[in-house]
Amino acid sequence: MTHAESKELLLDFAYGELQAQIAAEVEAHLASCDECRAEKQQLESVRKAFAPIRESEEPGLGFDERILAAARAEAQLEHDGNIGEVVEVAASVAPSGLDAARVNAHAASVAPPARRRPKWMTRAALGGSVAAAAALALLVSTSVTTNRERQTAAPVSIFAIHVAPQSAPPMPEASKGTALAGKDTALVQAPPPPAAPAAPIQVAEPAPDVRRRALVAAKKRARAIDEGSGGDVPNPAELALRGALAENESKAQAGGGVRAAASDGAAEPARDQPVAAAPESEAPSDKDVAITNSRVRSKEVAGAAAAAPPPQTMAPGLAEAAPKPENPGELERRAEAARHAGNYALAAGLYREAASGWENDSSAAAWDLAHAIECLAAAGSFDEARKVRDQLGKSYPAESTAFSAARRALREVDSNSPTK
Amino acid sequence: MSLERTDEELIAAYRHGDAGAFELLLRRHRAPLFTFLVRMLGDKERAEDLAQETFLRIVKGAQAWEQRARFQTWLFTIARNLCVDASRRDRFRRTESLDAQGPDDEPAMVDSVPGHEIDPARGAQSARLRPLLQKALLGLPPEQREVFILREQTGVAFKEIAEILVVNENTVKSRMRYAIEGLRKALIAAGIDADIAADEPDPAVRLGRA
């Protein structure tokens, strides 16, 4: 075997992909060739050093169940076009392994024998009706969405809160999945009449304290939902609720005061007018949006200024840079410089300021907020960091990667502190 | 004689309505796939998202699947394409979390929770090293990183990697050589393995182009 041939086959040789006879030829060449031996030696050193990455990682609990539920539903649909029993995949309901396989006369010939599950885990067979098909489609497509899709999906379903304000109160865990999924089917197929016992909807400018309370309550509820559902498999109604809450909050925050959650007990109607639930009429005009943006921005800047440390602690060269409004890219660069200088509080302020400067780039804004959170955490300002994290989650629900980074920055703190 | 059904037999059974067959497939491939994604992305949460998405695409695509390629090839083709999409979405400078470049060497990009350990002392050692190694992996261009991880961690043969990436086998191996060279340099820079640093070869001996 020539040197070139051998050299070409070194990788295959090292990974044992060669037939025995060819491997022996390479080996013979190696014995006489310093260059090839050196190359093989390097390869082996790198492989040895990287051995720890071969260790296996396991996804979190509940991973299998989410996928298996989809797999069963799909198999059933393909097999006989019917739904037998529908496996609801709420976090509290964890059909495990083969126990969750369904009993079906048709499928019995191929599926391993399945045991009956308790009634609350299953829903009765729906036959081949249209409703059943719709329900299945929903289950398959929404009960197993990824985190990212889950968040982008939310705003689309805002109407759910308008038509069903009473859906907010948490239900008993066991019944939740079934009940909400059922309702959701109804929502998708036929939006209920708008004149549903219209809870008072706040319009115009509610008193500030009402707004604040509504905001707090909305946040609380969003959190309750997050925790209640286990965060793994939200059902569509929850998604809708979350989206609606996020929407409400951003409006309330901005002082536009379009409306607060109608079902919110904490929000006492101040100057309320009963308004038939008609989402379109509530959409803020362009002007409203503009106001919203500018207010949010000035708030951000104020927050940034507050978070910045006194001037004397600034690194030289940063202190003289006047804090006049700048383009966000420039702010990011300054923030980065501050971060590298270890001046995390200043960096956090600058990142937040930069975040509010990205008009059309929610990804950039979200990442700046995430960086601000990391810096705040580095500076030990955990409360502030959590606030910004919540803001990030609400303002940019689609930016799950940025949100993950933010959550990571706070993970250790959160897991050690009893008051999350 | 082996009673184990092959992946391909299992997916065929699943196509005929045997949900239990899919469960076996999931059990078999869950960890390798998830580990591949964790190493590619350096982020367990994103890896779990993409692993879930990969299996869901298998579920959706099972009926249309034709047994021309191995199941594993199909699985990793989907996962790898999802990785490519994901990194296209995130601009590079933003995917790298800040604390990865921080002054201290805290493991930031990936959890340092060890997986299966046999020897506790070695386990602790590798748990300490893994974040550094992960960082070195993330420093590679994605097309080199995926080849290295598929071969070294997942154990996919070069020929199959070529099928997954839809490039020829020589391209795969060439990327592998660049990856090894890049990782070797990263190790030296990080001072991880003195053994390698000490063995700095004669300048005439170069990895890379054959």
C-alpha cells in the first residue's frame, strides 16, 4: 500500500471501518511511516481527550409520553381513520409506556395487549365524527408542540379570552386536560356568540392603580398556569389565555389601558362600560401603538439609568460617553465593553436601553434583554433580573432561545431560593 | 439468534398500527439523538425541543417512509436539518451566551451534570472537562462539528454520515480531518491535554488535505 493510500485510509482505520485485510495493510504501512504514525497519534490524542462527550445525555421526564401520545394518535388515524380512546396528554396525566396503549378491536391484532387505564385518563371513543377528527387533529398538532411553537402560537388565539373569560380559574388537575381540550374544539369550530354574558370590559384610561392591580393579577395567573400545567404540554386554551394575558399586560404596562382581563376579580371596574366582546374594535390604532412604544422606551431608558452605577465606578472611557439616545448597535458595543470591564450593572442598563431601540428586530431586542438579565445576575441584582426576565417572556414570547439563556442565568438562584 | 427486531422492522410494524413498536424505537434512539443535539447546540433545552420535533416528524412521516435507507439515517437527517434551520434563525453572535466568554471558566454553555458513570473519579474528571470540550466543539464550523459528533459520539460510519449530509464520503472525511485539527488546536489553547501539547509534531507533518 502506498503512502497516499494509507494516509487516505487512516480515519477509516482508526474507527475500525476497514475490512481486516485492508486494515492489516495500513497497519504494515504505519510501522514504516513516521508521518502516518504521527497523524494517527494526533487523531488518537484528540479522540481520547474528547472521550467525555461520548457520555450519554437523557431528555427530561415526560419526553417519551409526549411523543408516544402523538405516535398512538397518528397510528390510530392511519390505521382505521377512527379515534378509539384519545389519550390526553396533560402534564398531570402521564400514561406510561404500554399501559397507555389503547384497547381497540381493530388494533388488537397487531398491538400488544393493553390494560385499561382509569377513566379519568381517557376520553370516550368519539367514533368517526367530524368533531372527533377535529379533536384528534388538535391533539396531534398542539399537544406536542415544541416550546418554540408553543410560544409563537399563543398570540394567534387571543380571541379565546374574549369569548371565554371564565376559563381563567384553574381547574382540578385531573379534569383540566379533558375539559379544556373539549372547549377548545368548540372554539375552533364555532366561536361562541359575542354577546356571551359580557363581563365588563375596561376601556379608555382606567385609574393607574387598577391597571397595576390588573397587571399583577394577570402575571400571577400566567404564573399559576405555567406551574399548574407543569410547563410541558399546554393545551390550546391555556395557550390562548397566555397569549391574551401577555397582550393585556403589554397594553396595561404602556398606559394605553385598552382593557384589563375581564374576568379578573382584582380589577375593580373604575369607569367601566359594558362592551360586547368584539376583538376587532379593541385593536389599538396605530397611534396607540406609537404611544405605547414611546412610553415603554422612556421607561426602559429610565430603568437603564437607574441600574447604572454611579459615574465614579465606571471604567474610564465609558464614563465620558454621553448617554444620549444612540443606535442600539452602538449601545450594544458599549454594553459589551462594560461587561468585559466587569461593570455588569452598567452593562445591564446599556443592554436594556439597546433592547428598547430595536424597532423591527424583536430577536435583537430579546437578546439584549437576555444579556441584561445575565449581567444583572452577574451583578447580584436578582430581583431586577427576574423582572426583566418576566418582561422578556411577555414582550417577546416567540424568542424562546433568548428566554432560555435568561432562564439559565437565573436558574441557580431560583433553584436555591424558596421564594421564586 | 437474535430476537431483537431491527429498526426497520419496527417502523414497518408501527406503520401497521403497532404503537408499541414505535415505543421501542423511541427507547432505542432517544438518548443517542438527544446527546447528538446537546453536543451540536450546547444547550439542553433547545436540544430537547429539536429531539421532540425530530420524533414528531418521524411519527408524521412514517406512512410515507420507504425502506431505502436505514431508520437511523432518516432520524439523523431530520435532526441535522433541524439544527441547520435553528442556527440559520439565530444569528451567530446571539447564539453564544455571554457567560461563555466571561472571565471565569464556569461551565455556562451546558450543564455539567454527568451522565452514566462507571468510575466515580473518572466521572468527576469528565464532568469537569465536558464544558470545556463542549466549548471547543461549538468553536468548530457547524459542518465540521456535525461530522465529528456523528462519528465520535454517535458512532455513525463515514459512509452513513455522507448519506445524512448528502455529500460524498471524501468530503465527510476531509471535514473530519479539519475538525480534528481544529479541536487539537483548541485543546492546546485551553491547555487541556499536556500530552497533546507536548507531542506537537514536526511542522512538516500536517493534518488536512490528503
